[in-house]
Amino acid sequence: MESLRTRLKIETAVLHRKLDALPFFDALSLGTLDKISIVSFLRTLAIIHAVLERSLASSPSLAIRELSRPKLPLLLEDLQILKTETLPSITPAIQIALHFGAEILRHCEDISWLTGLLYVLEGSQNGAMVLRDAYARCLRVPSEQLAYFGCYGKETHTVWMSFIERLESLASSEAQDDIAVNAAIRSFEVIGDICARLYPFSENDLSLQASDINPEAGSHTIPQNPMDIVLALQAGKMAWEAFPYLQMRFGERGMRFTSSDSCWLLALTQLSTDAATKNLSWLRRVLAPRGIPTIILMQHLRQIAKLLNDPHAVQSSSRSESYAAFLDNVDLEQKYTNQYLHNSTQKFSRKLASCNGLRVPDAAELIASAWLDERAGITGAFEATKSWFVDPATFSPDWIELVEGFVAELIST
């Protein structure tokens, strides 16, 4: 059986060559690569490293934690030295990095997957060492000022060989090697997509606030601190997993929206309570008629608040108090019917759990929340959610009969 190192090298070789042949690196070698492209590259890498290094820090495996040195502090140092605060970002590249950050979180407990990603990121320092002067020339700064590119300096080869030796010690089975190789391939694909969007780019791709992270979601500000983005993506993952309905109904596209919305929701904590409340009320009226009842939004906000208030979580400058008025308003609005709904919802939840075919956890709670949204004046909210739960192409006749009985009971109140 081939060693993990050999497999990684052979099976990523074509993607490595494709990456090196991109216009981004042609312009870099010619000294014509835009500062915006390089700064946006640093920002995407900061997002990826922030998520990865947070995942590594919480891993129970000492071997994976010690496999590489943190790079996020170096990336943040470069962004500060280059005075990038007022420089726009190339948002399609930021979008890819955020989506990949969410993907890393989904694999954060898989040591083999993280190993494949680290192989690509650590290996990139070999090329970065060679290209360091080229980056400095394009940025018009002394090469010794750059902290991230070629960060190991003269020790690059020694560090790389040490990394490879430790990487081999983590290999334990062919199946786990397959996971590491697939993760490395995926990482090369992502970095290739990022670099392809970084150069060339158009004026329409630029945003001062790194918005448009979801091309379908409109232009929304996201946090600029990579650690805030880590927290937002963590909260998005928690909110997504809390309601399997989201995956069942909206799939991968829904996951992209959850990640982008989570970043925007965290950014709202920098606003006044009044401004945050207005934005959250607007979002509620956008989501509910699209089949996302307010119970999901409230759970998402509470997940963010929980992480913000956890002293052991990611450090953040955000404050959860900005959500308080919105959450209190919705709770007050629904207070009158909550006890009745609780009893009725529990009854139908038990019945739905015994149905044949596909069953959706929390279906009754979601339908009840959509009904409350409709009663609060959000036209179309109830139908948008209820109609999916009675689709005969998806659910069994006994499930549909029970849902329709629950709907009739709600309407009669």
C-alpha cells in the first residue's frame, strides 16, 4: 500500500499544476497583481485558518493539534501592516472562503479530513517562500515585512519534512487515508476557485464591507474580524443541525443561506438595539413567507447569544444584548397562545412520530410557529410552511392526514 504522503502528492498533482497556471500567479510573477487581489487572498486565508485553528485547538488529539503552527496571527499582522481597513474585498472569493469555513466545521472532528487540509495549507508555504519577493514587489513593501508568505524562512524545508513525518504517524488505515486525500483534493479545488476569482476581477465584485457572501441573499455586511466569522459559522451550524427540516427541504442551497445569514446576524450586534430590532423584524418578514418560521430565527439568535456569552468560546467584540428587544417582542406577541399551543403541539408531535414514511422532527412546532407568524400579520407564512408538510410526493397519507388535522385545529382557535 502506498504511503499517505505519496498518495497525497500523486493525487493532488494535477490540481497543483492547475493552481500554479492561474492568471493570479502569472500576474504575481510579472509584478502586476493588484493589491486588492492579494489583500482579498489574505482575508480568505484568514477566514479558513480561523475556522481550522479553532477546530484544531478543541481537538482531543494532541498529534493533530501539534501538526502545524498557527497562521492566523501572521495573516492578521499582514492585514494590519498593509493598512487594509478601507480597501475593498473581492466578494466572490470571500463567499467561497466562508462556505469552505462552514464545510471545515462539518468535518472538525475528523482528524483524517483535517490532516488533508493541513497538507495543502502547510505545503503552500513551500511555494510562498519562493514567491515572497514577488508578493512584496506587487505590494510595494520590503519582503521582510510580510509575516505570512514564507513564514518559516530558511527553516521551510526542515519544517516541511518534519510535518510530513508527523503526518505519516497519523495514518492508520486505508479508509482514513482516503478521507485525507479527498480533503486535500477538495482544499486544492477551493483555493483554486478563490484564486480564479481574485484575478482578474471586475468592479462589480468589490465591496468595502465584504458583503454578497451569498449571491442570492443580497448585499449584507458581515463581521470583519475572522474570529467573529468563526463564531457566526459555528452558530449557523448549530442552528442548522437543530432543525433537520432545513436540510430536508432546502438542502445545500439552504445551508449557504444559513451561513450568510449567520454572519449578518452577528454583524447586527454592532448596531444599536433599535437598529438591530428593525433589521431582525425585516428578516423575519422575509424568511417566514419562504417556509422558515420565526422559531428557527429565534433559535439561531439564541445560539449566537449563547456563544457570545460563553467565556470559553471564541473571543468576540460583539454583544448579544442587541437581540434582546426583538426576542422579547416576539415572546410577548406569542405569550397568549403559547400554553394552548404547547399542549396541542406536543399531542400532534407524538402522533406524527408514529407515522409511516418520512418523518420530520419538530414538524408540529414549525407549523405552529408559521401559524403564529401569519397571525402576527406576515401574509403567506402559514401556507409556505404547511404546504410542504402535506405534499403527497414527500409524505405518507397518514402523515398528511394528521398534519391537516393539526392545521384544522389551529385555524379553529
